[in-house]
Amino acid sequence: MEMEEEEENVPSDANSRVTGKILKVHIPEQKHIEATVNTTKLQEIKKIPVVCEFPDVFLEELPRLPLDRDVEFKIDLIPGMASVSRRPYRVAPDELKELKTQLQEYSSPWGCPALFVEKRDQGGKRLCVDYRPLNVVTVKNKYPLPHIDILFDQLAGAKVFSKIDLRLLPNKNQGRGYTQTAFSTRYGLYEYLVMSFGLTNAPAFFMYMMNLVFMNELDKFVVVFIDDILVYSKSEEEHEEHLRIRTPTLCQVQQVCILAKGSEFPRPHLVRGGVAVDPSKVEDVLNWKQPETVMEIRSLLGLVGYYRHFIKDFSKTAKLMTSLTKKNAKYLWDPNCEEAFTSLKNSLTSAPVLAQPDVTKPFDVYCDASDNGLACVLMQEGRVIAYASRQLRQDEANYATHVLELAAVVHTLKIWRHYLLGNTCHIYTDHKSLKYILTQPELNMRQR
């Protein structure tokens, strides 16, 4: 690892170039980059060879209940908790017609209210049950879900993608239904014969089952997030081979899938040359009105903060708005807050396309610190991979300047440890005294 003095400002553009210690910034004309995932037209999906070869896997309708599985989904309740029951929600007349086609009537001490929502991509209505009362008394399954950024890191170098939606994996309760899943409607109580989404442990169990099915291919040419499967390859020939390796396994375990009709995979977006912000989320932020309550500020910062690694100096820009969310803080939306609000919007709309990291090549890290916080940029071959920043803690506000600069370096090494550990890394900082820290005979407690 090498530490060098930075002689120019840190570049903010995805195509900035670095030569030695001098940063030469070249900002080319911005061009629209179209997504390359799942661009197959809807009418052409049935003509794809792998779809034709495995008609029992790629179906539009679910033909049956799932088979019994070795691992059974269970709802374990907190000891001593009584059953929960709620009155049914009022629904529209056409939704009542839908209810008459659902499941078997059942008698149960349990009962959560149900309602319908429009299916986003398939049309029709989806029955949803408000399981919040049941989830409160359920023992939580802590099986981890994968981090989205880590999934996208696996796609470096890939050029061809297929997204597959799993239609049939939910576990069937062998020989009986799930008593606790009973839900109340205008026509009585019903229960699910399979695991229902909306249950607090459903995502964790689903992820566990998916990892079992795809374990041999995970991070080789397949990444999975709950019911979304993304197959990635470096060429069309390789991709066709990968699909043929994966699809027979789905057939063997009796899974039903559909080839994705859109280009969505859990955010952000895959584009030519890297990863970009989801355009639909950019539109949501642009249409966001001035926050009038602390809750609205938190919602905005939560949405924009999800893409903070696309935004240079995010913490610095959001500092004033964040201060309004603190306990006992007086809510005063002044011109400075409005300026920060507008700046965050503009930053997201002009966010660069981030390069995907290649662990076989060296990394460049640029660090900076000020009274407004710590900031850093991770780059490779002159392209930005990610931005990171945070506000100063209360004790850090009293640090000397050179100590703050060192804190920025430490912060960088912590958050990007999974990239930098074991790889060549050049660290650029604008405080010359830091390079002597490696020659000090003894470090104080803070420097350690």
C-alpha cells in the first residue's frame, strides 16, 4: 500500500484520468446510456431456444401446488403470546368477486385482514394479507439477505444478462395448511396451503431455499436475490451454455419461472460500462416536494441515501437536512436547507455511471477531510467505482487537521476493506505531513 500527496482536486467524473501524482480531469460530452439487461421484446420471449427446450419450467400460469420439500417452513411463535384476530378490511365490489375464487373456507382463532393490490407487470389483482399483528408475535429468522452492491460486484466483465423471475418456490406445509396464516374476509376465514409473502420470515426462508438450489453456480455466473435470478456471461455463446446448465436443475426441483419482461433487478441499474442510478427513482426525487415534516425529510434522505455511493460529498450536502431530524431540534426550513435539497436532486440526476471493480487490478483511493466531514473516492484506471462520505462525530470536531485527514484514510480502509485487502492500493491525500506517519517510531493512541 502506498500513500501519496494529492496535488489537485479529486475528480468527480466517471471518466476522469489519473497520471502519477497529477490528476488530469477530462469531462467528455454526456451521452445517454441504455440498459442492456433483458432487452428481448415481449413477443420474442417464446422464441428463445432455452424457453422452447424447457416448456415445463417457463410457464405463464402456475399449474399446481409445489411439491413437498426436505426443509419445511414453520411459523414459530413467541412463548406465551395469544392468537391475533382482526376485522376484515372493506373492499370494492370487483375485489369481492376475486375473493370467491380463493382457497377453502376455514375456522381458526387467527385472522388478519386482507386487501388487493394491482399487479405491476402481469395485470390483474394480487391478494395481500396484513400480517403485521402475526409478525409481532413471531420468532424472527435471522438468515441474511445478500447486499445488493456485492451482487453487482460479481458482474464485472459480463456483457450478456438474463433475468428470471421464480414463480413457484414457496414451501407447502405437508398434509395441512398454516393455521396462523388465516385471514379474514367478507366471506369468512381462509388460510394458505403454502408459505405466504408478507410473513416476517418469508424472505429469509426463501433466500435460504434459493441458496440451496443455486449453490454450485452462485457468483460464478448466477446471482440471486430472493425470487430474482440473474444469469450473466461474457458472450452470447457462453450465456446460452450457462442457461442450459441452470435450467435443467430448475426442472429437476420442479420450479416454475418466467423470463423477465422488463429490465429490473434489485437497484441500481446495469448499463453499458458499469452501474447507474435507477431512472424511475431519479424521477421520484425530482418530483419530491419540499419536506414539511421530519418524517418527510427522513423519507427523502432514505431514498437519496440509498444511492449515496453515486453522489460526491453526500454527507456534506445533506448535513443541514440531517440536523433537522435530531431529537428536540427545531424544524426550520431556511434557504440553506432549500439549497441543499436542490443540490441533492441535481447530484442524483447527474450521477455518473460507476465502473465495476476488478480485483485483479490496483485501486486508487482519494481522501479528504474538513469541518463538514470525511469524504473519499474509490477509483480504478481513472474511473470512479464509488463515493463515500460521513459527518464528523462530536469528538472528531476537536481533532487537528492532520488527524482528521488520517481519520479519512482509516474510514476509507474500513468501508472498502473487501476491495482493498490483499490488493495493490494507492492512497492520495492533500495533507503532506501524513506521509511521515509511516516513519514515526511510536504512534499515539489516536493514530493507532
